[in-house]
Amino acid sequence: MTIRTSKTLIQRARPAPFPGLIAHAPGPDPATEHGSAFQAAVIEGGLNASDYFARSGVSKLASRSGGLCTLWMGNDLALYQNKNEPLVQDHDLMPSISTNAGLFGSFMGGLDANDPSRAAKRKFVERILGNARFVGGLSDEITAATRSYLRLQPPREAPLDRYCLNLTAYVDSIIPGLLDLRVRPLSDYLTDATFGKIATSFFEIASEAISKLNVTAIEDADLIVELTARILLDNCESIERAPATNLIRSQFDNFGIPFSRSTVSTLTDVQLKELGTLIVATYDTTALSLLWTIAYMETTPDARAKFVGSLGDDTLAQNTATLMVLEAIRLGGSNPTSLWRKSQHPVTIRHRGNSIDIPVGTMFWLDRRLANRDPQRFAHPEVYDPRNIEGIANQGAVNAAALLARNRYEINSFSMINTVRNPRKCPGRIFSVRAQTSMLIALYRNNKVVVDGVSTELMPASTMPRPLRPGSIRIEPIQ
């Protein structure tokens, strides 16, 4: 909208779409509102989306207004949220990665919630990684794999982020019935001259495309096709001998073809991307979460002492480690700070007692980083304190692990956007947390762990949330 003066045309900012119902945050540019500013700060400047919303005043306005406010991003209406509460049904929104399906192949995140093929893809992952009984039975295997890794690594100083990535990739590779990449573990590919970058940075590249609206990032991910084929061929014999729960063979069953060296060559690029996403997902975000847990614990003496003091009792150690991991997931996270999905048809939401009709094509943004620091939910929202997790568990009369259930919304680090019943909540979250707790116990029990140089401030220009300085780690057996 413009108004004419005697000398020039002055562009007038768009009006608030829901005056008196939802607060509105005008942008700095009347022509694009927040569109050009977001482009410059986030896509071109490397700022994470949560920090953009904070610096532009969007998050503060939303916090004063019940957790919601609207803004314009170019021609797109956006609804910003910084409370971990569901606003809509999942089928009200476009699939979480529908605009980036080329990056992941036919991965479940690119399919509609009611698509029967999505249900089948998710079912076999949940049957393995989301089965609490099965995952609980893996503790001894995870411990054995961690000890195997410790035996292979001499007690020298190493970058903490790299150590967590290598450890997690190795452990996930050799657990029987999981990936069974025992001929050449995933940790080998992390230093490979050809595949090292994509093996270590696939989700960083993916998050650049999803969180920052940077479509050119997809072009950098094509190597996932070659990497996946190489992993399958290098480990063909161990995968063929793997138990029925093996994720790779289960994916082949989902494709409707038997696993063998010859059938690997018949896979399409779409299938290889989907399988590669599944393989990398087992270690990448888990490794980042483990990095945050160790970083926070080693810079919080009381928390470290509590954990180390629990190691004499297996049950106590497991419970304490679970609190440590969940608190690190809350505060640090293992997914981009803010994510969005578009409404695929008009929807009605409730806000402060009012019913509000939201038009099709609206961007629903969730500021995960700020929502996980909600002072109404957490007693000490800005600091690493496992009592934050104990507090919400005690309110619901559940153990801490039960906070991973789909119908719990206190911590959003396993969904892109909170929706009713959370059908897209990460199917591997139970395994991820259990793997971290078992690795932590194995690392700190009977070993001297020394971590130096850590800063838990957020690293700038990184799409995935990473510590500003991950520091170094040295692990030595206690004689």
C-alpha cells in the first residue's frame, strides 16, 4: 500500500492481520516487512533464526502476548510461536520437509500425515528405535561398543565435538541388530577424503535448507547418494548376516526388494537419499546432543559431581544420566533453533479465549530455543540444571524418560512444530537418549575424563546449534 506526497511515493507497512486478537510485529522494510531483513541476517549473514527473532523484537512481543505474534516475510504471512504448545493438527500443515524433498528422497518427513506409505516407513523405524523394551535391552551392547571404542583409541587429547561424533558413529555401527556396519564402521567415513564432508555435515547442510530457507544448500548434499551406496557395498556381508531388526534390511523390505550386493545397484537416487538420511540420522543428532551434555556437565560442577556420584548404582546412574541428557537437549538442542511449516488449508486456532481463522499458506514458525526456556515451565530456564527436568516430571508424576512420549510438549527437540498428538515426533528419540546415557556411564565409570576449553554460548553462523567452543577431551583408564 502506498500514499502519494508532493515529492515522492511513501510505501506504507502492511496492517496487522488480526488486530485485537494476535499481536503483530512490523518489519524494518515497508516493502518486504521482515523478508529482506531475514534474508540479509539469516541466509546471507549466518545468524540463526531464533536470534533474528530476538534482535528484531518479534520474540519479546510474542512473550508479552501469550506466546504468539504475526509478521510478514515478504508476501508470506507468518505466525511466530515461542511456547511449546500445539496449535493445530498435523494434517493442517504441509509435510515438514515438503519444500526440500529433493534433499531427503522419499523420507517420511516429506509425506503427508495421512499418506499410507509414510505410516509404513515410520512403522519399521519405531519398531526398532522407538521400542522402549528393545532399546532398553541394548544397554549392554552400547556399553560394550563404547568400551571397544575406548580400547581402540589411545588416551590422547581430541576435540570434544569430533570425539562425540566419532564415538557415536562407531557405537551405532557395531551394535548387533541396529546398522551392523562392522566391516567398515561409519566412523571411518568421517575422515574419508571423498565422503568426509557429507558424512560429518549432512544435517548441517539439510538444516541450512530447512531452517534458513536456503534452497541452494540442497546442491551440496548430492554426495549422500554415493556415500550411501559405498556404505552398503563395503558392509554387505555384515548386513546380510544381521538380525531381523537391522534398520537397513528393514528399509529394503519397505522398498519391496531383498538386500544383497546386486540389489544395492538397483536403488534409485531417491531411495539412496532416503536410506542415507536414515543412516546418518542414527548418529548425527545424537552426537550433537552428547556433545552438549558433556559440555554442560563439565562446566557445571554440581551436576558433574551428582552424575559421578551415581555411578556406583546402575539404576541410579541410568536415571541421573537421563536427567543430564534431557536437560542438555532442552538447553542446547540437537536441531535448528527455529523451524516452520506452512498451512495447507485454512485453519482455526485458539488464542487467549478467541477463535481465529488463519489463511492457507501461513508460515507457522516455532522458536524452539526460546520455547525450551519457558519460565512458566522451568524453574531455572536459562541455566543447566537437571532439576528443571525433575520438576516437570514430578508435576506429571512420571519418570524423566516418560517425557519423551508423543503427548508431552514441555521440551521441543524432537519435532519441527508441535501439533496435536505429535505424529511427526522423532521416531528414534528413545534410542537416542538411551544411547547417550549408556555411553556417558561407560565413559565416566573407571575412566578419568578431562575436558578443557569449553564455552556453551551458541556458535554464530551455524545452522545446527553448536557450542561456541567445544573444547577438548582426554580419557584415561583408572588403574
